[in-house]
Amino acid sequence: MREISLHIMDIVENSINADATLIEIEIKENINDNLLTVKIKDNGKGIPKDMLQSITDPFVTSRTTRKVGLGLSLFEATCRACNGFLKVSSEVSKGTEVVAVMQHDHIDRPPMGRIEETIVSCLLNPKIDFVYTHNINGKLFSIDTREIKKF
């Protein structure tokens, strides 16, 4: 994928398909330490342990409509190409967390892309609560739909 925002959207779609009711997206750009960290956490169905071990294999998917799942494998490849890593942790019935870390200024790091469009797309789903946090060197932007729904 050409943009990090598209990787995020792909994982959010996985969370929605896993019946998540809360999805948290955290982006941390630490330019001083030259790190970009993207964390997506949900409270969906979770991933069974046997499937979790091979979750970044492009030929492992829970979908019944096709036999490949490229999203996580492509994101992992992007992280590795940028001196980073991708970590997926999950517990059945509790949810899943995807953490992607990469060198912020790496020449192969894709641009953030249209993150605002990704976030707006998330916010338009009234059935799911979203928390979005973007931290750039300590300057924080955050939105939580649970807070908005109070009004």
C-alpha cells in the first residue's frame, strides 16, 4: 500500500469484521528519536492462538470470499523495509492489538497519506466507538466518539 493511512484503514476494517465496538488508533511520531509508531487496538472477537502464529502469512485468512489476506503481510513488509517491526497480539473474546514501528525518516517509509479521510470514515460508523490520538513530539491531538456522543 502506498500510504500508512491505507494500512490503518485495512486493519480497522478487520476490527469491524471482528465485531469490535471500540477501536483505538494511536499514531506517535517521535522525530527526535526517529520513530513512527502506529497502534490499532480493538475489543473484537480476537484471533485464535493457532492462527495468530501465522497471521502475517499472505495465504492465511479467516475470510471465506478469498484465500489470501495481504493487509498485515504488506504492513509487516513495510515496517521491516524501514528498520522496524510489526507485532500482533490478541486474545479470543477480548480483542486484538497491532503495533507497527518504523524509522520515521527512512527513505522507503510511505507517507502518512490522507489520514483525515481514514479517520472521518471511521467516525461515520455510528455503531462503533473510535478513539484517535496523534502525537507529534509531544503535541497531541485526540478525539473520542464516546465523548462526542455524550452531547
